[in-house]
Amino acid sequence: MFFLLQIILISSIISSLLSSILFLYWKKFKKNIKIKKIIIFLFITYIIGLLIVTIFSKKYSMNWKIDFPGITSQHLLNLIPFIWIRNLIMCINNNDYFRLQSLIKQLVSSIILFVPIGFFSPLVFPFLKNLKKITFTIIITSFCIEFVQYFIGRAADIDDIILNYIGGYIGYIICRTFFFKRKYSMDYDICNSFNADK
């Protein structure tokens, strides 16, 4: 919990600095209403937090990756989809509830981690309202993270990409439900006002 608070604090501070510079010096952002600025700030904060958690923080890796017999969490490359199902069965059969709890925590975390990208991306970039485009964005983002993780000595797992996509899709559905299907949804299109400033 303390680690999560640290991530939020660091991300918020960096995001505040970047957002301030963005709003002050980029004319396109000066006329945006407050809700749009808040959404941009939250999106930048999330991206910074995501990079800290998945790339720069070794603590995250040690907390969430689990060692099974013959498998090490560090510098692991898994290209077999849904291997976590086998690991779940292994934990249940061995009555290893500690690893079972940790594995479930890891799976849920991988899903939750990408919910914001599915939620905020269509609001910040209206062209990502299209399901195919947001799907491509989520998968590419997750793939890039896994690619970098492998070469910095951490685990790269295709299951993470699958779980990340599920989380991103959930975020997209939430965004679409609350914003796109309402008459006032265009008020939340951050980038729509940019064209008016040109």
C-alpha cells in the first residue's frame, strides 16, 4: 500500500510539472475547460505511474512475479498463452494457498493496470473511439512494455499482454458507456477544441 502511495505521489508531482508547462506554453491547451485539463493531467499521471511500475521499479517485479518449480521470475520469456491456468491448478493441487493468493493478485493487478489506458485514451485522442484502433493501441503499448522488460532482466509474458488487453477493454467499455452514448459526450472530447484554436 505504501509503495502504491509512493507511485501516486511521484507520478502526480512529475505530471503537475509537465501539465503546467503544457497548459502555459502550448496555445492549443490554453482555452480548454477545466474538465479537459483535469483529464489530461490524470492521463499524464497514469502514463508516468505505468512506466514507473512496469519499467523503472524493481520492487514491483519482486512483489508480483512468482517462482514455480523449474521456472524463475527474472528474465523469463513465456510465449505460451494462458499458462497461468496451469499454475492455478498446480497451486490448488498442492494446497499452496499462499502462491495461489499471490497468483490471483498478480492476474487481477495485470488487468487493473490497463483499465485507465482504455478509459482515458479515447477522451484524450478522439480517433481512438474506434474499437479496432483502441485495441491496437492497448496491445502495442503492452507489447512494448513486455519487450523492454525482457531486455532489462525482468519477465516478459504473453499472458500479461492478454490480461492487459482485458483491462484496457474494460476501461474502454466504461468510457464508452458514460461518455460516448450521451448527447453531451462531445463536451468531453479534449481534442475537438484544438481544431477550433487553429
